[in-house]
Amino acid sequence: MSKYETPDYDVVLKEEDFEIRKYVDFYIVEYENLNNEESNSAFGTLFKYISSDNKANEKISMTVPVIQEETEEKKKMAFVVPEKYREQIPEPNNPNLKVKKFDEGLFGAIHYSGFSNKSKESKMKKKLEEWIQEKGYQKQSNYMLASYNAPFTPPMFRKNEIWVRISKA
């Protein structure tokens, strides 16, 4: 059990490291900067936001996972807003941060441990895509990397996932 809050979901199907989940909607604060395609400063900017760099000057509890999405143009990184702020989310001071609703829906997910890297992520995306197709679903979004770890977590204790929004084929 994690000491950090996570978004709520129900497991629809589980097989080995794969799951189909039904998430309820939740809010994120997303870093998006067209001038910084690699999102080098994304985590630092999000960390400043939760450390009180917001219009309410409020320190916000850390949540997991940190969600990264890669589009054709850029990378995005997002922090899950704690449930207690659902009705009044502190507005970011940084113009590269936006509050967005992460809509409820079905997601395919694959879990893996260790450090994540491009090669491992690519392999996991391929496995997930094959599995969701085999189960009669089709991909409806970009893949997302969900990271659950503090920076100094030893590799054997690290938890990573690849998510993708899906629908019945």
C-alpha cells in the first residue's frame, strides 16, 4: 500500500502484468511547453507547484503516479491533484502548467519494475498493444508512462506502468 494518494479505478480484467481498468475521472496539473520539447524542466516545475508556487500559496500533498505522455509534437508531464482539492484546485502561477480533467474511461495497463528507459518502454507498449488487441480492445489515445517512485527508490522496488485509453473493438 502506497503512502501516496492515487486515482480510483476498478480492475475489469487482470492477467499476469496486464490489467484493464475503469478509472473514475480525476484532475491533473499538466506541464506542457512547446519551447521545451524534451520537458527537461517539467518535474521541477510541477514540484514547485505542489511546494506552494500556486495562486493559493498552498503546499499540496504529493500523489502518484506522475504521468508522462508523448505526442508527436512534445512530451507532457502531469501531477494527479489530491481528491480534497477537487472542488477548488489551486491555480498554477507558471503559464506552462494547466489544470485539466482526466476523463473516466477504460485503460489498458502493463506493470513493470526497475528503471524505465526508452527501450523498455517501447517493449512494454508493444506487449500491451498485442494484449489489448487479443482481448478485443483498441487503442484510443497516446501511451502514457505512469511512475510511482521517489527518485532514490532502488530498482527492485520501483513500480512503472504504461497506460493507454481503450474501447471495445
